[in-house]
Amino acid sequence: MHRRRVFSALLLLLPFLAVVQLGSPLHFHLLLSLAILLCAWEFAWLCPGGASRGMAAVTAVASLAWQWAMIAGLAPAVIAPLVAVVMLVRAVGGGEDFRAAAQRAAWTVFGVAYAAGLFSYASLLREGPDGRQFVYFAALTTWAGDIGAYYVGSRLGRRPLARWVSPKKTVEGALGGIAATLLVAALGSGGVWPRFPLATAIGVGTLLAVVGILGDLSESVLKRAAGVKDSGALIPGHGGVLDRLDSLIFCTPALYGCVWLGLV
């Protein structure tokens, strides 16, 4: 299990670094589109009221539309009511129970807002002249937090962090994740991410560490509602794409907000 987890992580990390370092913003947007599509597809299947391929397809396509609308500088919010209308029309045409149809329509809109409404900010981070270092900061600190939480929690975890959400997540693991995030943020300050001097790296790193924990717990709530352990099985040792990116989905808009406010 541990070997598969490490091997899968390396297989994902190397292409990601190659696209960010060697590719243009367009290449990064396309890579992010793939991630958003997979996250949206997995999210749809977590619907407590049951899902279908059609519902998953609507969630995925609408999520991609949201991302590219944001890249183009358009207002993507109009996509949400369109998605709701499409889902309800499908339900009427298929003779579905209205209560179940309304639940699926709401879940689909929620999925688009979750997968694309949050994660699309990664594309906006990459657009600017300092885009590479923003992407590196968000991804590497968040993943460091995930790794720290996993290893510290699995070895030293005793006190549950949120038992009703995820019994295996512990206070010790959360503290280990925060420590790992701050360590990586500090090590890269002034070098890998020159826009982040040490004090800024520590401050923003602390914010992302906390937001990343919230992102992880939020996905745990979704999986608990669906009655599943993982969002999928695409990544050996990790579960689904949503399982791997749940913290980063929350951290990218948080970092974008810091940049937009002039804190970075």
C-alpha cells in the first residue's frame, strides 16, 4: 500500500512539474481541465440520491465551461442556473420523481461550483507573470501538508480531529500537516517563490495549511453522505482524483485571494 502510494504520487508529480516549468499557461489550463473534469465526474457519483452517466457528463461539461469562462474573463455564474434547467428538463422528459430530480439538479450545480468554481482559480494564478511560483507555492505546500498529516497521523495520531466526519483524522496529524506546510513554505521563500519572503511565506503558508484541512474534511463529509470510503479508484494507494486534490481545490482560491488583496 505504501509503495503504491509513493509510486503513484511520483507518477503524478513529475508530469505536473514538467507542464508548469516547461509549458505555457495554455498547457497548464489544459492539464487543469483534465483534473477538473475528473473531479467533477467523481463528485457527481457521490450524489446521495443516486447518479447516472448523464448527470456526471453534465457536471463535467459544465465544470469545463466554468473554467474557460473564467479564463476568458467572462461571468461564469450564469452556468449554474443553466445546469439546473438542463437537469430538470432531463428529469421531466424521463418521468423522474420530482423530489429526486430536484436533489440531483441541486447536486449537479453544487458539483460544478465545487470542482470548477473553486479549482478554476488555479488557472487565474498561472495567468500572471509570476504564475509559476504561485502554482508551485499552492501545490507544493498543500501536498507537503497532506504528506505530513498522513505520516504523523498514522504513526502518532491519538485524538480525533472530527470523529463524526472522519474517525481516522487526528489532531496530531493536522499539526504534522501544518508543520510540513510551513517547513516547505519557508524553505522555498526567496528562491523557488521569490514573491514570498520568509514572513509572507509563513503567514500565507499557515492560511493554506488551515484551509487545506478544511478542504480535506469537506470532502470527507461528501463521502460520508454517499457512504463510500474513496471518491474513486483511479490512483492506486490514494483513491480517486478528488481524494488527491481535495485540499488543493480549497487552497487555490485562498491563495488567489491573498494575491488579489495585495498580501503577496
